Amino acid sequence: MTAISPIRPVRYWDGIPVPFITAWSKEEIPVQELVKVHRSSGTTVLGLRGETDLERQFGVSWMRMPATRGGRPQHGRVHAPRQRQAMSRLLCQLCGGPTVGTRKDEWTLFLAASADGHPLLSGERTESPPVHAACARLAVEHCPPLRTRGWTAALARRTPVWGVAGHVYDPLTLRRLPGAPQHRDGMHRIPFTDSRRIRWTLAARLVITLGDVVPVTDLDALADEETAVIRAVR
Ligand SMILES: [Zn+2]
């Protein structure tokens, strides 16, 4: 019996790999139909009109977006549902295949752009899902921001969910509040413990904490280890 490789074929556009979590031009964000939902517990929360179970996860409503991967890739724009799927199931952000079971130990690889060589540290929060070592190697070779600005990689043994990044709305008017200036996409990062603000957040990214982090500099060695593990399983 031959098992399917956890590393999936990566999509390319103009010779550049397109990450699984990248949004495409036909995946435009529609107008979000926001409503106030009165709970039996007596609290009122933000919701989407006609919300399905899939659209409310981790106790939060999630931004609606079509998932067609049609048109042209929009590098730098993240597809909210695919980011959540990748982060919650530890799928590779480049190819979309599972990263769990691709190492002998229980560590998971993370890769981030880093202009100043700042390493990923234990306790750091990230919106960037994990990556296979082979896919990380591909990304640092071909993805312009990583090639030009530099990158940092680390293995993390613990990856607990921390909260979400999203847009926060005024509970009275349902107007979107200004984003945090330090967030690249003008969102707020809200921990699940912030019950007051998370109730009025429309989530667009799942955020995790990296725990027990070990920096990685040699992606080639890690990719070779990964190949050996995948071969042994198959
Ligand atoms: Zn991958």
C-alpha cells in the first residue's frame, strides 16, 4: 500500500510558487452582513446574517470569503478561511499538506520574513501557519519577500491557539473600529481571554503561540530528515 505524500504539489504563477494561504483575485472579500446575536446566556455578540457552524469557530465569527483560487494570485493578501484551516490543523502554508507526522519528533517548523534577522522566540505569537522543510526551502529560493528581505526559521514543540486577528466593531453602531497601527493588515490581535472585545471581532486569522522554540538555520538538513521520515512511512 502506498500512502499519499504529506507534501502536496505547489501551485505556480509566473514561475513563482503561490502559497496555499494566498488569496487570488477572484476571492474578493464581499460586504460582511453583520448582525447582533442575542444569546440565551443574556450576552449579545457580533455575528453574520445566516451564519453557519463553519463560519463560527473558536467561538468567533469568521470573515466570509469565496474559496475558488481563481484569477491571479495576490501575493501578500491572505485568504482568511485557508489561513484558519492551515493554522488549526497545522497544514503547510505553502502546499496545504499536513505537517504533522513529517518529523521523527513532535516539532513543527515555522518560517517568517525577517528584515533584521530577528529570530522567532518562545512565547512569540504568529499568524503564519507552519511549513514543510522542503516547502520552506522552495519559499526562500523563490518568494520575493523572503529572498530580498531575509528570513528566519524555527522549530516549535508547542503551538497552542492564542486568539485571532480581525476587525473589531462598535457594539452599538456595528461600525468598524480603526485597526492597530502595528498590524500589517490594519487588524487587531485579540486573545481568546479578552471576552469583552472578542465578542465584537470578525476574525480573519487564527493566532497561535510558539512554545519551546529552537532556531533553524540549515533548511537543507531539515528537508533531508523530512524526506527520510516520509520515505520510511511510505
Ligand atoms: Zn508543504
